[in-house]
Amino acid sequence: MKNKVPVLIEPVETGKALAERVRTLRLTRRWTRDTLAMRAGISAASLKRFETTGKSSLELVLKAAHALSRLHEFNELFAPPAARSIVELEERAAPRVRKRGSI
């Protein structure tokens, strides 16, 4: 069996794919750009730029997701991996004390 090599997707491609999914969700609801922009509290021009280029601020994406009732999908985006032991779980729960200048 061959080792599977993960397919690397560039940020630009990911942004465009995300924008296309937002556009599809908007159209599924039969909303115009103006409707989604108003519901999300963003400008229609910024939404158009996002849908056509995939480029936007994180805030715009989160507001659009909220207006489309999909904000919950971001909750697991950078979630830590599951703990492998009780000790690891306890270490995560313990407050970290950092000294100035240390990493």
C-alpha cells in the first residue's frame, strides 16, 4: 500500500472555493448580494469582491457565515487534537506560567 501524500491547496484556491460556497448558499436562499450584505452588516461591494476573487477579511467571512446560519462550522477550525492520555489532558487544563521573554 502506498503512503498517501496530502494534496496541498494554496490559500488563494481555498479563498475562492469558500467564496463560491458562500455564493451558492446565498443563491440557494434566493438572496441578492444586497440582501446578504444587509443581513451580515457588510458592504455589497466587499461581498462582491469576495465572491469574485475569494479575497476578504476574516471579519467579513465570519459575518457572512453568521448571516447564513453557518458560523458554528468555524468552531472546530483550529481545535487541538484529542488528548492521548489523562496526563496530557491535565497538562492542557493546568495554567501556564510564562516568564517574561521566554517562549
